[in-house]
Amino acid sequence: MVDCRFPDCRFGWYHPEFVRVLFLGTGTSHGVPMIGCDCAVCRSTDPRDARLRPSIVVDLDDGVRVLIDTTPDLRMQALRYDVRRLDAVFFTHAHADHMMGLDELRRYNALSRRAIPVYADAPTLDNLRRTFSYVFEPGAPRGGGVPDLVLWPIGGRFSIGRQEVVPVPVKHGPWDVLGFRFGRMAYLTDCNRIPESSLALLGGLDCLVLDALRHRPHPTHFNLAEAIAMARTIGARQTFFTHIAHELGHEATSATLPPGVALAHDGLVVDVV
Ligand SMILES: [Zn+2]
Ligand SMILES: [Zn+2]
Ligand SMILES: [Zn+2]
């Protein structure tokens, strides 16, 4: 019997509900600071105000590691947080801030000497094939010039290692986006509406990650007030906001948030046990 690293453990060596989340980026599509902006947040020296494009790494207790989205900052994120291995990549949707780092996956092919499984809904896979046509055209030289990926369409719940993954469909203005639930953690980026059928998938959460863009309303993202209201509706023990624009300074905004709600920041690690 392996000694467990968690006090008062009821599981032993394997923890079906353990999830470690590493925030690789918590910024909106422009990142913070934005190019050519002199506002107080863009010029802030607080490291929590510097936000790369939105992405997380999820570590599961059987050692499986999942990357959610490949941002334009993926190379810098992987170097900064020393992410040397990935077992799968999930995509939430095919907007530029969530997919333009796809080519960086070549390094993980080289390091693992394996193809990387990629999971997304069918429309997102179609978008990836179109945007990165050089990767998917027949005869492309796998493993050197282009990433070696195996595409898996998501059609409902599926398993990764020992973990069941629950796709959570949300609305991002007119677009359909997938959130993902792993045990008692859920990641819902890029949304401004959560259908009733998806709310039903979000009970009993310990940790919720939710889109919260800025104070002013936006046609495709929750603003801060809407995100706080949605956090209350879902009722996770702790909610972290992501996809944050330069209007929201970390320190000043954090002081206004209700208990159990916080802004995430790049580099934040959350263990859900
Ligand atoms: Zn986005
Ligand atoms: Zn700014
Ligand atoms: Zn988007």
C-alpha cells in the first residue's frame, strides 16, 4: 500500500476526484497588457495583472495530463511553467485565442514520440482542419514539419485514463462552446449563457472556472456582474474567473468579490481533492 499524500484519505493510492488545475493564461483574446494601451492595468507591476491567453493544464490522479486549448502563447506558457508532457488536448471552440498555438504541439510529439489525441466537437474539428490545412493534408510529414495529432470528435461523455469527462455545452453569443467537467471541477471559458440542460451537469462542484470579461456588458462574454450571479446559481464551493480583460485590475477587483469567488491569475494552481 502506497502511503497517501492527502491527510484523512478515504481512497488510498488513487483519488478518483483529485484534479490539479494550472492556469497557463487567464486573459481575454488580446492578452493583458494589450498592444498600445497605457491604462493602469496594462502598465501595472502586479504580476497578477499580466494575463496570457486563456488555457489550463489539468492533472488527474492517474498521472494523465490534459491541456485545454492551444493559445497563441502556448510556447511561452509551456516554458514558463515547465510543461514537458501532455497526454491529450481538448478544445473548447475554434477562436484564434484558443487554437492558434496548435503547431507548438510538435514539441510534445518529439518528447513523447507519440501522436497526441485531440478532442473537440465536430464543428471545432472541422475548423481546425480548415485553419491548419497544412497539418491535415494527406502526405504531410508527421512528427517533424507538422504536429502528429489524432482527432476524436466529442459526442457525449467520454473517458480519459480513469477519469470520466463531462462535456458541458454553453453559449458564447451565437457560437456553441464546450466546457469540461472532471470530477468536482468544471472549466467554462467563453460564454454568456448556460442552458438549463448544462446547469443540470454542474451540481456539487468544488471548483468552477468561469468567464468574466469586464464590467461593461459584452455580446458574447459574461461581464463581472453576470458572472457573479451565475457563480451563485451554480453554487460551487469556490469559483475562479478567467478570460479577463484589462478593465479588471486584480487587486481592486478582488476586493469587491463575494466570498467563494476570486479572479484567477496566470500560474495559479488549484487542487481539488
Ligand atoms: Zn476566448
Ligand atoms: Zn489597458
Ligand atoms: Zn471565443
